[in-house]
Amino acid sequence: MSLSIHGTQLSQPTRSVIEFCKFCRIDFNFIYVNIPKGEQLSVEFQKLNPFGLVPVILHEGFNLWESPAIITYLADAYDTDTQWYPKDRKIRARIDAYLHWHHENVREPIAGYVRGKVIGPLFFGFSELSEDDEVKLREKMHNSLRQISEIIRENRFIARTEQLTIADIFAFNEIFNTQIVNLDLSGYPDIVRWYNDIASIPEVVETSDGVIERFFKLKEAMKSSN
Amino acid sequence: MSLSIHGTQLSQPTRSVIEFCKFCRIDFNFIYVNIPKGEQLSVEFQKLNPFGLVPVILHEGFNLWESPAIITYLADAYDTDTQWYPKDRKIRARIDAYLHWHHENVREPIAGYVRGKVIGPLFFGFSELSEDDEVKLREKMHNSLRQISEIIRENRFIARTEQLTIADIFAFNEIFNTQIVNLDLSGYPDIVRWYNDIASIPEVVETSDGVIERFFKLKEAMKSSN
């Protein structure tokens, strides 16, 4: 079967999809999309995803976006049954419930802060955050981190499963990006323990390797071109 | 099989789950949760959903929250294959992609406005919106409506399927609630046409019957008790 993943390792959901494929031994071609250059807005790319967002997959002519929908589709298309997204209906339902909850409760508050603070002004021409907005976004992010902390303290894994699943990977990748704003996580010991476990998984190490450094390099390059 | 749905018809995602069960002839008991009275915060309810959100289902002892995850779980548990959420992997993937996109792009901007403007101050003790915040939220809602309009103009249905699916129902139920803020949709003729088609489906008529009137009654009751 032919599968390509279009995205960038700088994107949290792109990394989650790549990691999932690696966990499940699903072969793919990776097609790099240069977001800071705006390649996601090209006519070509928008044939794959009219919303201009990464990642997108192209699987035997079928294009699909939204990373959690991609996970479900690939698990079925490749008939996989792993701890990451098993066939067991109830475990899947717990993972799906997390992945739906994730958008407004994890991605939006955490990526929202990183975007508002650094990525937006740097790459997308957002104006710098006002002090008030900065405080509001930071508080939302910390609320989210407190909630994640509570969930994993009580349930060990984020989708209330008995093993790590793709839900943990989605949450991990959002928290990973807080390195861009030099966030100190030491106030969240449960997150730190869980985070370090995930950060040492070979497929995760491989996929995230150099991401933060690439980001800081881009930041320097943008600054010096201004 | 024993299935109960815990929620209120005032909640958009609860209505979507009820409508799905009716479309698929899945029997259920409906357990009313009185949100304005805060029943979702009770110890009893939080055993079903620790986040204190409706809807939740209890299916043969298994509790599950997040309405789109409930749809997938029920379709599999009851082995249904309807136009609303068919077994076809690619159509399902399109619907799933919409349902993930929905949270930040449809629910949050549309329900966000209705909540900020009316529901929050009335039921949840939010302070009244400042003029600035009102303008921002309204603009976000209209951006969302413009985007929905474009999608259904180009693809007829919201998940780019060839028939109505549960994705349309989720979008419809969010737009339905704009009646609470007396929103005039006539500037969106594509939405009006699509909306009226859905609004005349018997299962939808039955489920939404009296919802807006109940809401306005609650509003009057709250006002006169202040």
C-alpha cells in the first residue's frame, strides 16, 4: 500500500501521526511542508487539505486530514491491533473520548500560549501579546497542565487506560512544545515522571530529535532577517 | 442491551447523541440532568463523567463521555450501518475528520458566543461581556458561519459526503442554539437551505421540540428570581 504523510516535525500532530506509524510498523513516505514559508497555502497543498493544515495523509489516492481521524483510519486500513490504539472497543472509546476532549482542553490552551507568545508573532505576523492577554493565556495553559496532572495521578495514563496509548502521545507532543517558551514543568511532578517515560521511547526520540533546536535556529534566522 | 443517555435536550451534543440513536433505532433510557441546578457537579454524576459534562452514556456498566466518541462506540456496539455513520472506512474517516475539526472551528466559536452573551451570565455566574469581547466573539462566530457556508456550498454536506451524516447533525445543533441570541441567518443562504432540510427530519423535530421555548422560560424564571 502507498502512504504519504505531508507535514513537518515542527508540528505536534504531525509528530503524533509519524510516531503512530512507527509504533505500528506502517511504512510511509514523509513529504516535508515548509510552514514558515507558507507552503500549506499553495494551491497544490490545498488540494490535499482545503483548510491548509498539516498533517494530511494520502493513502492510495485517498486524502485525509485531522490527525486523530488519521489514526483511526490507518489502524483500520492496516488492520493493526497494538497497545497504542487497540481493536478493543472500550479501550478505543476511551482513547477517542480523550482525543476529542484534547482539542479544547489541551491543544488549544497549551499550543494557544506557545502560538500567542512566540510562534504567531514570529511566523504568522501576529502582533505581540498584550500583558493582559499574556496573563490570560498563561493561566489557561496552567489550568490545562493542572488538569492533565490530576488525570495521570489518578489514572496513570491520560485516556484512563492500563498502558500508554496514542492519547498520551498526543498530549505529550503538545507539552513537548512548551520548551519553545522555556516552560518549567517542575511544579508538575506527575507530568514530569509520565513525560520522561514517553520522551525515552525510541520512536519518540527519533521523531522529535532536533525539533526544538530547529525551532530556535528558525527564530534566530527570522530575527536577523528583520 | 441496556443503554442510558444522561444529559439534557438543552445541550447540543446531547441532542446529537439522542438523534443518532433514533436514526439507528437504538433503544435507550433518557436520564435528565438539570444543568442550571448544577446536577452535573454532584458526586453521583461525576462517577459517570469526572469532567462533569453532558452527555454521558452508561452501556452495560461502561460509562463514556464526549459525544463523537459515543457515536463511534454505539455504531460498533450495535453494529449499525446507516447513512449517518456508515461502516465504509473512507466515509467514516471524513465524518471523524469533521467531528475533530468541529470542536475548535464550529462548537467553540458558535457556542462560545451564545455562552459568553447569554448562557454564561445567566446560569454560570459569568460577568457580562465587555463591548470589546462581544465584538471579538461575534466576529469569530461569523467567521465560523462563513466557513460552514463555503463547505456546504462546495460539497453539499459538511463532511464532504454524498448524503447527510451525523457530522451535519452536530453542526446543525450548534447553529440551532443561535436562536437563543436571536441570530439572523438570512445572510447565509446556503446554511439556511441546508439547515431547513435538517430541521424537518422527524427525529430532529421531535428531539428539539420546545428547546428554545424552555430556554426562554428558564431565562424569565432566572430574571424574576434575581
